Amino acid sequence: MNRIHGKRAVVLGGAGFIGSHLCERLLADGASEVISLDNFVTGDERNLAALRMNKRFVSLHHDITEPFSFDGPVHYVFNMASPASPIDYAQLPIETLRVGSLGTENGLRLAHHKGAVFLQASTSEIYGDPMVHPQREEYWGNVNPIGPRSCYDEAKRYGEAIVAAYRRAYGVSTRIVRIFNTYGPRMRLNDGRVVPAFVGQALRGEDFTVFGDGSQTRSFCYVSDLIDGIVRLARSDVEEPVNLGNPREQTLLQFAEAVRAAMGGSSHIRFKPLPQNDPQQRQPDITRARTLLGWEPRVRLEDGLRETIAYFRSVAEHPGAYPSH
Ligand code: NAD
Ligand code: UDP
């Protein structure tokens, strides 16, 4: 059943990479109105260019750590707002903690007031540097509470806690998605995450910067697969956290090879120091998503990379038309 059709949705952080794809999908599914609230700290109005003429779409400039409300019904609140790349949250540690705590609570207040479903974008980072592999939702994680990543990890752990508390205390209908590394068009070329980093380096004819010895693992999910899982979760009645990600795990060295193959370039590897507390391994166990949502990723890495590379080529060829800060 399409429970989005005819519904009004608020997307917090709608001008970001994932948020903008989500806005597009909700409109395509027939939402009566989609309202994005974003302070553009890491997002950009240009991510919403395709929606500018859509009469059912509204983009508002607002910092969600400040209260907000709307006249009329709201059926869904999607909280995608937070700096998300390690470079972004290292530069914005207080903002990251504030949006994850105050911002999440403001979103929950709106959902409580309107009787809306609240969907929280959580993250595989709540598992920290995991001692259990692959990561299942039952695992409680291994996070350094004062390390350089803690502003993000602990904000997201607090986010899950306050979502659970609003559900228990006020009966708010909540969903929690634990997103694993996701990539695709509209990532920022210089946000420091490995996909834009490697693709950008290959486009410029530079070497790949591999942190550490490249033996750490990640599992990369294409954005359309993730959005499909998020919408399935929103439409479901599943209140426990659900991992969404692609279980195809690889080392960073293997991933560099995949980018090189996809781009036909000749970039070599330049090793750089491993950032502190960089998780050594990460792979989602998606049994819960498969069982409860009938979801699994469909896009092959080769195909997702082709789309992503085409986007970054356009960014490089038309500076100014796309976000690049
Ligand atoms: P992004 O930086 O592109 O998007 C985040 C958006 O939130 C931006 O548009 C930013 O301007 C906005 N924002 C931040 N603080 C705000 C505030 N105080 N008020 C209003 N808007 C604010 O990042 P993304 O990759 O699209 O991530 C979206 C969500 O998904 C985040 O919550 C992130 O933690 C989560 N997530 C992403 C990944 C991934 O691989 N991309 C993995 C795990 C979790
Ligand atoms: N990484 C790398 N070179 C880069 C950027 C990142 O080797 O230029 C590594 C990073 O150390 C991590 C992995 O790639 O092990 C994924 O990093 P990213 O920042 O994309 O996401 P994370 O999973 O760390 O949040």
C-alpha cells in the first residue's frame, strides 16, 4: 500500500545529499506537500533545483535547533538533518551535537503535536568500532565517548534514545533507520568522504589517498536503494531500529581498485595516516530489513559508481551550477 500518496511530509535536512533524494521520491509517490527545513550548513539549495517548479514542494531556510511549527496536518516528519561526513562534523562538533539533540527533539515535538510518524536517520556509527561483525541491530556498539568522532556518534546515540523516549512517554509513532555508508549524485566533491575523494582524485589525475594500510572495510550502498528502504520503513509499522546498507563488504584497497576500473584511469595509491578511531570493519546485517520490509539493495557497485562518476564529471565541468563547498 502506498501510504505516502496524499500525505504531507516535513523533511528536516531536505537540501542535503540524502534529504534531497528523499524529497524527490516523496513527491514522486504522490505526497500532497513536501516541506524541507534546512539551514544549508552542509546542504545546498542547488540540490533542490529539479523541484523548484513543483507546486507541492516548499524549501524553507531554518535551523532546526530553533523551534518550528506549521498550520494544518503533518503526516510524516523525516529527520535527515546533521553534518554527516567526518570532515564536516570535525569542523562543526557543537553544531552536530546540537542538531542531533535539540534539533531531533524539535522534530519529535512537531510529530507529537501533529500525530505524525517520525523517522530518524541514525547511522552505523552508533556501533562505533564494532566488536561484532557483521553488525546486527541487537549489538549496542563500541564508541569512544570523548574521541574525535564522538560529537557525531554520541549525538546519534542520544537521537535514538530521545526517539525511543518520545515513543514510550508520549506514544509517538517512530522509526529508526541505521544508515550504512551511502553514495551517489549530490555528495559534495570535497566533503572528505571516500567516494567523492577517490572519484575527484581520479578526475584530476591525482593519486588515491588511502588512509592507514587500506585493510579497513566498508560496504557501499547506492542512494536509490537507501531511499527505497527508507520509504518502505516509513510506510511500515516497524518501530525497532533497522539497518539499511549494502552487505557487499570490501577493503579500501579493493574499493580504490573498483574506482580505478570504473574510471579507466591510472591513479596510484598514496598512503596517509589513519584517522583516530576510524572503524576497522563495517558491514550491515540486513536480515531485519529483508524480513520485515522485503528490502534489499539492487544496484550493483559498478552501476552506482557509473552514475556517481557522471555526476562528478558534470560538477567539474560546470563549476557554479552544483554545490562544491
Ligand atoms: P548532508 O550533509 O548532505 O545532509 C545533511 C543536511 O542537514 C544538510 O542539508 C544540512 O545543511 C542540514 N542540517 C544540518 N544541521 C542543520 C540544522 N541545525 N538545521 C537544519 N538543517 C541542518 O548529509 P547526508 O549524507 O545527506 O546525511 C543525511 C542524514 O543521513 C544525516 O542525518 C546523516 O547522519 C545520516 N547518515 C548518512 C550516511 C551517508 O552515508 N550519507 C550514513 C549514515 C547516516
Ligand atoms: N578514507 C580513505 N581515503 C580518503 C577518505 C576516506 O582511505 O580520502 C577511508 C576512511 O579512513 C574510512 C573509509 O575510507 O576508513 C570511509 O570513510 P568515509 O569518510 O567515507 O566514511 P566513514 O565510514 O569513515 O564515516
